[in-house]
Amino acid sequence: MRNIPVALQMFTLREESAKDFAGTLKKVAELGFDGVELAGFNGLTAMELKGLLDEVGLKAAACHVPLEQLESNLAQVIEDQKILGSKYVVVPYLMPDRRSENDYKALFSILNQLGETCRREGISLCYHNHDFELERLSDSRMVLEAIFDKTNPEMVKAEFDIYWLTKAGQKPAEWIEKYKNRTPLIHLKDMTTDEEQFFAELGTGGVDLEAVLQMGEETNIQWWIVEQDVSRRTPFESIEMSMNYLKTKHPHLISK
């Protein structure tokens, strides 16, 4: 069985990173993560950041890059990926002013074009969902379905966020199965079972993690990515709990 590496989405530690980026990366490595998914470089160049990652033994699993930046400065984004050794660029969030039906129709072509350029350079473009992409278009399809149905599978991949899928009433494992071999990155997250449906440490909520984790090999997932958008504990306590869950409950499904 192929063990899948585990990364941390650094948005989780945005406040800690702003104070001490190098020290924060070191702690992430000490907790047993194989890599990080970056959400900005904290003022460093790609070369400086690569040096920090190498120093603490972390890989750049992927980079979240705003769509507007991809549209305006794709060549630099790709160059940074090459320096970092990152194979995946992720569209992280669609701003509210780009969510009309006409906007979505335009998005399909934009993603195909960006993805084609990335692919020529050995990089995969991925799209990360929230819950608003599970709303319906006039043809009754969910936005997220349309995004993947109307884009080239070779040009545009998925980074399914299982918290947001669950919050929207969907079953994450069904989405991963439907788009198998198109889901190299998965955001592992849990959700409280109360009315608030708050972000939860892995194994403490109601998301069907078991079904998702068992699909890693058959659907060709390349990275599990832990993220906790907000926590009632300190972020380091939260990610340590989540990593301990993976290590103790699913050691055969992860690389550490």
C-alpha cells in the first residue's frame, strides 16, 4: 500500500507565521508533517523560503495563489513553484464579485487557459472549494460540478475541502470517487456535530474521515492536507491533535 504524505495548510498558523515564520515551520516539522501548503511567502523570496523548508525538512506540497494573481502574473507564479519544488498551484477562493452565473461561465475558460500554461511547465492547477460552489446554477447543476464538467481534466484538478462539502450537505467520498484521478490534494478537516458546525480537530467531529482516508490509494491522492481555519484552542494544539489522530488511527494510510 502506498503511504500518502501529510502537509499543513499554513493559513492555519497565519498569526504565528507573521511573528516567527522560521520558528513556526520548525514546529510544524517537529509535529511530524511532511510538508506545507503555502498561503503566501511571508515577505520572503521563493529561494529564501526554499532554504527555510530544506533546513527544517519540509516539502512544498502546494501553493494557494489568488485567481487575480494567476491571471496577472502567472509566469512568476510558475517560476516560484519550480524554485520551491511545488507541483500544485491552487485557486483558493473565489471573491463574491465573481460568483454570478456569467462569472462562472467565464471562469471555465480562464481555468482551462491557466491550467494549460501550468501543465506545459510541469505544474498542475487545482481548484479549492468552499460551500458556495454547491449552490445550483440555472441548469440545476451545482457550481462545483459545472467547474469540473466544463474544464479539461488534464488542465484543471480538484482540491476538495471535505469540511465545506459536508457543511453543504454533501458526502466528500462521493465527490472524490466521481472525480477520481483528478483529486491530487485533499483538505482534511472535521466539523462539530452541533448547530454551529464549527471547525474541529480531526476525529472529534462528524465528517466521515474514514471513508475519505480509505480512498487515498485508489483515487491517486498525492497529499493529505490538514487545515483548521479557526480553532478554540491554540492553532498548534489543534494541529497536534489532528496529526495524532492520523498517526494513531490511520498510521497505514499516511507516510509517518
